[in-house]
Amino acid sequence: MLSLYQKELKGFFHTLTGYIILIVFLVALGLIVWVFPGTSVLEYGFAELDTFFSHTPLVFVFLVPAITMRMMAEEKKSGTWELLMTSPLSAFQIVSSKYLATLTLIIFALLPTLVYYFSVVQLGDPPGNIDSAGFFGAYIGLFLVGAAFASIGLFTSALTDNQIVAFVLGVFLGFFLYSGLSALAGLQMGVLAMWMEELSISYHYDSLGRGVIESKNLYYFLAFIGTMLTMTWGVISRK
């Protein structure tokens, strides 16, 4: 299991594509947070990173499927899938190894963005005048959103042997479950609207973004991730 985990990490960093994905992610966020008019932190006059936390999940919609699209689809296309499935590893161990590798890559992508926090701390008046509890609560929520998208991406990669199809499906499902359900809830009324809203990823992410880590939000993400990984395990086991 450890060898497969290491293989996925090496496979990502041993190709130029992996570095390009991370660089594009960081450059895009940097432009959104510091440069683009209307979203730049420097325009607000407040020591806060609301722009960062509101736009990063939407960037994740594209970043995470770009990481996961190759993890199973490429194995099938290259012919190594049969070798993997006949190895001593169980389907559960295969899914777990690839998922943990994806989470590690998401952490690698997020760590450089901590520079934004320390920059805003210094820009405050006086320096340090920032809601640190709200920041780190939202940061935990951001990681959980990435973890949810990772489970979606692995599921779509398990469905096909085409990386592009896996990427498109991952982007579509991620966007729908993050923003689509909330948008549909706005068109409904009553219990159905409330049910759809509470099923959306953005609803629970916004709750964490207020700096209060409630158990119901953590349970939602754990249940969501568990469901998607179980579905991925089911697809692999059936095949």
C-alpha cells in the first residue's frame, strides 16, 4: 500500500504536467487575491482574505480533477491496471493509497498559500489585526472541500480509461455539488429547497468559514467522502 502511495506521488512529480498544474493553481490564486480588479485584497482596505476563500474552491473544481484524472484512467489505458488488480493489494487498499496520495498533493498545493495569511497579518493596522480563528477555520474547510473533490475525481477516473473524460466528469460533478445544488435550491421553496441546500458542499464550507467548526459540518464531509470512496471501491470490485 505504501509503495503504491509513493508511486502516485513520484508519478505526479516526475512529469512536467504535475508541476504545471501546481504552478497554474498558485499563479491563478495569486492574480485573483492580489492583482485582478474587484477581487484584490489591496482594494478592500481590510485585513481579510475573503476573496481567497471564496474563489479557491472554484479553482479546486479544475485543479483536483486534473490531479485525479490519471490515477485510474491511465492505469487502464497503459495496460498496468490488470497487473495492479492481480497484486496482493485489495480494492480498498488501492483506493485508499490513491486517495491519500491525492490529499498529499492538495496539501502541497495549499501550503504555499499560507504566505497570504502572513502577508495580510503585516498589512493590518496595527499589524496582526486579523481574525485568525476565522482564517484557520476556513482553511480547514478549504482542505475538506479539496478532499471532497478528490473523492469525486477518483470516482470519475474509475469509470473510464480516458483521462479527458474523467477530467470533464470530475469538473461537472464537483461544480454541480458545490454550486449547482445551491443554485437549484434558490429556485425551490420549502423542505425541498432546505434539503438541497444542506446537501451542497458550499453550504457546509461557508459554515466552517465563519470560524466555528461544528460537528455536523465535519460529519457531512466525512460521510460525503466515505460515500464517494465506497462507490469507487464498488466500481473497481465489479470490474
